Amino acid sequence: MHDPHDRTRPLKVGSLFSGYGGLDLAVEYALDAETIWFSENNPPIARVFAHHWPDAPNLGDITTIDWRAAEYVDVLCGGFPCQDVSTVGKRAGLAPGTRSGLWSHMADAIDALQPQLVVIENVRGLLSAPAIRPPSEGNDDAQRNLDDHATPGDAPLRHLEPDPWSLGDLAARPLRAAGAVLGDLADLRYDAQWIGLPASFVGAPHHRFRIFIVAQHDVPDPARNGLFSRWREPGSGTGAAWDDRLVAPDHRPRLERAGWLSEQMRRVGDLVDPDRRTVRRWGRYARAIAQWEHVTGQDAPAPALLNDGRGPRLAPAFVEWLMGLEPGWVTDPGYGLTQNQQITALGNGVLPLQAVTALVKAVQREQAA
């Protein structure tokens, strides 16, 4: 029996589509939790995660995991691939055979593991992309093309009951990807809420709007003292449910890994005026840069790398700073990632401070309900 009210142990987190661990940092910090295993199918990126979570095994490709053999977790988190729901992608939705269609495998993991809490992150396009793009009228090439790329192991969307009033079965009002995800969670008996936040909300000098879905298992809890009671007060370094005690010694590895988020949380909202040096260097971007330097406690690195004959290229260290990560979190040469791999990992990742703020908002909504 796994008791979510047992505060003698940290909450156990399972991580899917893990990347460099931005969402895990937020979940660990906000819920005083510990990631015990992860699933990342990209070997170079998996090396980054494994370095920061050396005790967590990589379960590998999500489509091949036997969830009956996976260790139970209290919290399951992940940002399934966004390519097919992104506004700059093909908008194929969550159809089988697409990258974003891997959501169905995350739903299978939820069904098998029955975690108490599920945390999902994705792009803004989740709200507007259709769950499955229908073929053009009179032309089934699009659907045939999709079927040709599907494999026997591709799981379909879960079956939703036909309901033209609320599920958008009419062609004029198609079911959106977010609706399919929320419908699957409801089908799995999870009470879900979602929030959309731009990175600029926490002081970052870029928009990077993201959708966060937080879902609790539909288990009666009249006192409302379940997992959400473990959340960490913003900037306090202590959990609300721990009577403001200092974090116990056995929590130290997690505190070292995500503790710097406390300082960032404390600085969000401070008004910062750029000094003359910052204005000279950054011009009209000076105020935004100065604000994020204050929040992160780090000076902005050079934004570009100069290459012989090829012109400037975006500097991975600058993108790392834009994501609010500690220097070297992804760009440490010891990981053996190329500059392109670093940029890809950072571009696909989650801004931890943004995710923490979304979790805090979800907790506040739950406690006010």
C-alpha cells in the first residue's frame, strides 16, 4: 500500500520524455519529491539527465516499457513531443504514427501505474491543434499517408464516447488535442486542471508560452490533505506540510539539485533598472536582460558564437541562460554533446521556474476549491 500522506519519505517521481530534466526540477522542488526513474530515448540527452540524477535508471523507449515491471511512483510527469501540435508543425495532432501521438503511451503508463498526481507540459498549439487531422474531403491521401507511417506498436487514441455537444465530433468543431488529453485523463479517473503561462510571467526575456496540466487521481479526500499538502512555499525552502522545519539531511541531494529555484522564486517580481553598461551592450533589450540577470543571479553570456566564414550562430550557453538553468547544466563539455545537440535539447526543454509557478498556481486553485 502506497500512502500519499506518509511524510517519512519523499514523494517518488517517474519522468517521461525527460530531456534535460527541467520539469523534474520543478516537480521535485515544488512537491519535495525525488525522481527515481526516467524515460529518454535520445542517448546524448539521456547522458545529461543521468549526470544530474545518477541514481535514476533510464527505462528507455516509452513504446517498449513493460509498466507492470516499473517501480510505483506517486507523481508521473512528462512533456510528450510537440511537433505535431505545434503551430509551426504539420498539425497532425495526436494521431497514431505521429510524434505527438506518443501521448497514448503516456496514458498507458498512467493507467498501469495509477500515480496520485500527473504533471504534463506542452506547447500552446495543444489548445488549437485537432486531436486527429481529418483527410481532405474527397481525398484520403492524408489519412493513407498517416496509416503508411504507423506501426503495429502504435497505440491509437483512447475511445471517447461520441458526443456532438461537448466533444466536437462535428466537422465544424473538431476535438482539439488538449480536449483529447483531458478526456483521456477523465476516462482514467483523474481530475485535471490546466494553465497557460508565458516565460515572461516569471521575468524571462522571451515569451515561450507553455501549457501545464496537473491531474489528481479521483480518490476521495475530504480533508484535501493529499499530495498537494507537500508543496513548497514559494521561496521558503520548506514545505507547508513540514511545519516550517528545515529539510531533513536525507533530502540534501534534491535540495542541491533544485534548491537554486528558491532564490529565483524570491526575485520574481522585483523591479530592476538596467545600468549604463547593460544599456550600452543590449540597447532596447537592456531592461528585459537586466530583469532576467537579477532573477537568475547570472550575467547574460554572449548571445552568439562567431565561426570562420559562416557568420554568427546562437550560443548554447546563452540559450541555457534564457531557460534559467545553472551554467553547464546542458553545455558542460563532459557530456559530449555537439552544439547542435545542446541547442536542440534546450529548445525542447522546460523552463523550471515557469513550471514551478504553474504548479504553485494549481495548488492555490486546489486549496481554494
